[in-house]
Amino acid sequence: MNDFREFDWKMEANEAVFCSMWADRIRVNEVVELFMNKRMASDYFYNRLNLYQNGDSLGALRRAEKTFFKRAMNCYVYVHEQNTEIQHTLLHNGFNWIDTMDVMTIDCEKYHNERNENGEVYIIRAHYADIPRWVSTFCGSFEIPEWQTEVQHRVELHFDKLILLISYFRSGNSAELSGCCALFINQGIMGLYCLGTVSKFRCRGVARKMISNSFEYTVENDLKCLFLQTFESQDLFEFYRKSGFRLAYRKRVYEKRYQEGLKPG
């Protein structure tokens, strides 16, 4: 069973290349690959197996488990929500459903972007010298200070492939770092990643202006689609829907913990 449409596969390919900048891309077999970065071991966006085609799904799963468990890491698997066959395979092999990823899009030919005139927030495109500011804002927004060294290394390595945006919030005569995001062009579409707002500036229009600017970069690059992913555990679906995004499809996230993998059976 293969529930992805041709355009959905373009978003999957965009995401896969983006993830490969942040994690090692490991080929499991001819059609299956996994992503792994032990320095971000608790994160299931950058550490996962994409298992979309049935085929030898159990064989691929066993090889993925072995790869993760050898590094004392939990094994995470992504599968299209309508692919019940693979989901049954996962459940029967000790995996638990832990989250759902909503993939959402804005069609640039149909969507009219109302320019965000929030004067308290302004946004710049980061230059190479701005990488430490972007990294600090990203790690602060997602409360992951322990990742800072690894994130900076990855961003410096792939800087020329990304459009990094940084937002500042004006207050009087001063301005503070308030948010960030990363844009990535691949497959003729724009992916919006790493959208984060520093906690003290949430609900003040920072994320909305970042989205508005991301849309403008999409149009400037003559691209037809801007897309993003959001986990349902983050409860941001309605926010993105009101910002102009619509649901394209969903992927379920399954987990098998390293400790469970050690059990005989």
C-alpha cells in the first residue's frame, strides 16, 4: 500500500535531504533509509526510520532496530497514517504510537499573503557571521541548550544550502532576539523548518511574521508551495491553519525503547 501522491513525495524528499544535514543518512535497503544523530538522541525528528512501502518492512525494521540499539538509542519509525499494514507490523513487534506529524502546505498560486505590518517585529536573513545568534535563538526557543555545539557545527557545514531567518522584537530603543526559522529549497518547493519563538515573546506576533516572510521568500524564488510539519503533541495545528496552511497528509510516529529492545524474545 502506498498512499503518497506524487506531490507528497516531493515534500518527503525535501524533508529527507533537510534531515540529512542534521543527522547521518543510513541506507537500510534499496528503498528504505534512516536518520541518526546520537548527539540529539532524544529527538524523533532527526532520529527515525521512514517506512512507507510494505515490501520487506519487517526486515527493514529489524535492521533499523539493530542500528539504533547498538548505539543505546530508542528506535523511531514514521509511517503514513493510512498504511494500516505497516502499523500492525509495528504494533506486533513492540512499538508504541507516540505522536502524529501533520504535514501542511500553502499553495502560492491560491493564497494571498497579507503582509504582516507588526512594527515591533523585524526579520533579517542571517549571514555566516550571524550563525551563533541563529543557533542561540533556536536552542533557546526549543529549550535545548545542550545541543548548541552540534547545531552550530551542522549549520556551519550546510549554511550555503539554507535560508536562515532571525527575528528581533523592538522595545523602545533596543531590540532582542525573538525567533528563528530555516528555509530549504528542494524538489521545486520550499520547506519551513525550525520555526521557534523565544518564550518571553510568544503570542506577540513573532511566528506569524516569520511565516509571512517565509511566504515572501517562496514567491521570490518562483516556487509554488511552502510547507511545514507540526507534531500534534505541540498543539499548533489551529495556529498554522489560521495562518493559511492546510493539511496535506499525516504520518504516525512509533517508538520502541532501547530497554524494550534488550528483552529476550
